[in-house]
Amino acid sequence: MNDFELSRDALGRLVYRAGEEAPHEVVPVRAFPIAAPDEGIALVAGNGRELRWIETLAELPVAARELIEEELASREFLPRIRRIVAVSSFATPSTWSVETDRGATRFVLKGEEDIRRIGDGRLLIADSHGIQFLIREVGALDKGSRKLLDRFL
């Protein structure tokens, strides 16, 4: 997988070079951002053309993998709920106070239909503004969080 290289240009954009081709500014795009975040990543040029398909990030050299992970982190916003602290009401709409991997926050859940099961014990919760929150594994939540969540499932 060393037949290409990635670097940043003077403006901090990700640049892809392969063989004799001219360098291209690229954007990494995950095929399955929730189910398989480290698998199936395309490097896409500004014109929308896929320049490289990466089966798994683990196959890349450390430097290239780090550049892709940095770029993805700067573009993606999917906070992971670690703990549900409180819920204002068991009827919707309700205000949820949660702790995420990005800090504590509050959001309004408009309806129970805004909680979607996405397989393997994962949930995707959309707030009233359309921001998505991920619960990676319901079983890994503390007992109090699971009890609050069960009232909505």
C-alpha cells in the first residue's frame, strides 16, 4: 500500500500523490461511518472522482493513517453518549442531559422515532436540531443510563 503518499499543502489541505500523476487535493470519505469506521474509506478528489479505495486503515503506514484520521475527525461530528444523566420527562418532547465523548450537553428529543436502532446494540439519537448522537453499545452504559433509555425504547 506504499504506492501513494499523502501530505498537507501550505493551506493544510490533504494532498494525494501516486506515481507520475499530478497531485490532487482529496477528502477521505467513510463508506460505513458508524458500523465500520475503520473500513472502506475512499479518497475523493474535488471533482468527486474516487482516486483510491482503502479497505482498512490498518493497512496504511502510520503517517498516512494519522493524516486520514485527522482529516476525518475535523469533518465529522458524531458525539458518543457515555452516560445519560437526566431526562426531563418520559413523554416527548423531553430534554436530555448527557455526558458525551465531547463533554456534557443537553438536547431535546422530539419523539421516540428519533431513536434508531442500527444493529449490534448501537443507537443513533437525533435531537431537535438534527444533530446525531451515537450510543456505541447500549449494554456498556451504566445501569441508571440504561434504565432511563429503556423508557423510550
